[in-house]
Amino acid sequence: MNSQIMNMALVMGSMQITNRLDLEDTKTKQLILGAYVTAQALVLGISYLIKRRILAKKDTTVLKYLDQPKPLSGEQPKLITTTVMAYDLEQNAQAQKQALIGLALMVFLHFQFGVIRPLVVQSILPVKNALQSKWAQVHLFGKPAEGELKRPWKADNPFAALAGGQEPQSEAAEKAAIKKAEKAEAKATGKSESKKDL
């Protein structure tokens, strides 16, 4: 099942559960808040465990990829040269940052405005997403970084399937694009160095 469809089903299911709960009852509120805090602690624990596994592997294999610019920015793709370990740590850190931002937002909404309903959904979705993330699949579940799990990891686009999304580049086309970017970068570096010499 598509991850976005599953997320939608979880949201709808949790809304049905929430509708059957007495949200004015103090004990119910405390249980929901406790479940939310536990879920967030679990997400951060998963992230920490992944970080430890990445550091333990110390995979210094060179990774080159094109960082695609934001749509309609008019910028060219930028060549990124890094290591597998640095890339994986960066992806995990970004996920951790998003989790902390989400946590801060929900805590603010709950304590400032008494919002309780979204806490039910946010007790389920972040854990599911953390366990289904590509870095968790590779580092927690030991799946090989091939096919869908091949680096660089593409963000799931919920609208790609509906819009008849772009086909991913073939490996040969991707390598050709990287070589082209390397040549352009070398040419630009050579020009800037020759200007310095003048």
C-alpha cells in the first residue's frame, strides 16, 4: 500500500477513534497526552539509534549526486560530493529537526489553545514515518541500499502518482548528468583560478 494512502487511512481512523472519546474528561486528556509524549520520545529514540548505527559503520564511500533546486527557482542542479556516512547523518538530522519542530508546535497548540484532537494522530504517524523512512530501512532493518533505497534518497511526493509524476532518471542518465556537472564545475574553477593569476 502506498505510504500516503496509508497515512490518510490512519488519519481517518484516528479521527473516528477521537470522535468516540470524551475529550472533556481529564483522564482521557492525560492518556492522549501521555501517548503523544511516548510516541515523540520513541521517534527521537529511533533517530538516535540510527545515528549510532551510521557512526558505527563509518562508511566513507564517496557519494556524488545532483541536488535539485526548488521548482521555478531557475537555478541549475548543484553537484554535491560527500560520503555515505555524512549524507546519512544529514538526512537523519533533518528528520530529527522536523520531529522537534512538530513537537514544539503541538506542545504550543496544546498548552496555549487546549488542542487535543491532533495529538491522537500525532501519536501514530510520526512513529510510522520514522520506521518507514529510507534511512531506518537501511540502518535499522538492514535492507540493502538498492532500488527505492538507493542514495540519494528521494522525498516521497504524495501528488506524483496523481499527476502522472516524472519517471526517475535511469542510472546511466544520472551518471551522465553528474559527469556533465563535474566538467562544468572544473571549467568554472579553472576560469576563476586563471582570473586570480591575472
